[in-house]
Amino acid sequence: MADELLSEKRKDVLWLTLNRPEVHNAMNAAMTDTLTNAIRTACGDGGLRAVVITAAGDRSFCSGADLKESAGGMFLSRDGTNPIADVMRTIETCDKIVIARINGRVLAGGLGLVAACDLAYAADHAEFGLPEVRVGLFPAMVAAKLLAKIPLSRLHDMAYLGQSIGAEEAERIGLINRAVPSAELDGVVEDVLSRLRQNAPGAIAAGKAAMLAMRDMPASERLTFAEGVIAKISSSDEAREGRQAFAEKRLPIWTGGS
């Protein structure tokens, strides 16, 4: 794996660390390609329960695209897609829960990574911002994800004015799940992973895919779609084990992934 991204499998969790602290973990082509491939590989690993994305250092989680990448390559489409958008799509469609462990400032496309993750936890010194307009750009791809995630007025402040917000406000408006003191961040992430392990991996994977599909459906179609989803999940081996464990007053035994 390229030096730009460090990979470590800790039991049933894949930890991916953005590793360009000297440039605030800005994403270049090598990092986005490696990150996309690592997450895709994790999706097919039945022994994994989750993926955690974090970053080297404690100053920056990710400052977005590397503006020094030749010929603006991080903003051009390759085969019809943008490399940062590819990472975001891969996170959203992965059958594993992807968690952002945010240990520093998050800017521009880095905010897109956070928005794509299923869960996000930040140290309370972290800041979140969209400064693209200050360098002649606009956070169009990030806005595409934030439109359904945070209040429009706050998105306007961030996108049009380049205004940053702190971790506590990021939690308040729903951008992240929780802001905690730096010393507590690892403990919070480990607690979340422990709670995930108690729950059915197949049901979580099916539910994640269903919520992604329903997000873009007309409201009138969602309930009918959800009826089919729950019918399929309820007939699974996991659901049968869950019901049996409930009846026998014991913890269920989950045997695999999705």
C-alpha cells in the first residue's frame, strides 16, 4: 500500500490512516486511488465489521484536494468520474460501516469524506470549513452530500463565505455524531465498534444499502420499497438466530458478514 495511506487490520476492523501530515493530509491521486481500492477490498471481506478512516498527526484530518497536483488533476474527471467523488461513492456503497475518526481540521473535499461516512466522531479542537471560494473554486461535490445533512443556512455560510465551524456546532447541526475531548476520542470509537459487534452484520449491510436507495426515492415509493426489504431481512438466517436468541434469553451468535 502506498505511503500516502497506512492500512492496519485490528481484529475485525480495518483502520485506514491518511498519511500526508506535512500537507495537512491533502488528497492527491495516489491517496484517492489507494483509499478507494482499500475500501472496495474491505467490502468483500466477510471477516471485517467496520472501516475506520483517520489521519496522521493532530492538526488536520484532511484539507481536501492537493492544489499542487499537476494540471488541476484532482478536479478533472477520469473516465467520467472525479477521484474524490469516487472515494465518497465507495464509502457510501460499502457494505461495512465506515467511521470517520476526526483528529484535526477538516476542509473542502475532506468534509466530503466525513459526509460520506456512516458515523463520524471528532476531537473537540477540530474545525470544519469550505474555503474553496477563496481560491476560485466551489465545493460542488461536498455540497451535493451536505444538502441533505445540514441546515441550508449553515451550508450557505460555509460555501459562500468560506466560514468554518467548530466541532461542537458540527455535532449540533448533524454534521458529525459527537465531539469529545481529544483524550477521549479513541475510547469513544472503540465503544462504538464494541456496540456494532453486538448487532447483526447482514442486517446492517442490508439496511445501509436500503437507506442509500430510499434517499433518492420519491417519498411515495419508500414504504413499498421498505416492505420488500424487511420481508427479505426477516427470512434470513440472522433473523432466525436473533429471534431464537431472544426466546432463549441469550446473546445471538452472528456467523458472518452480509
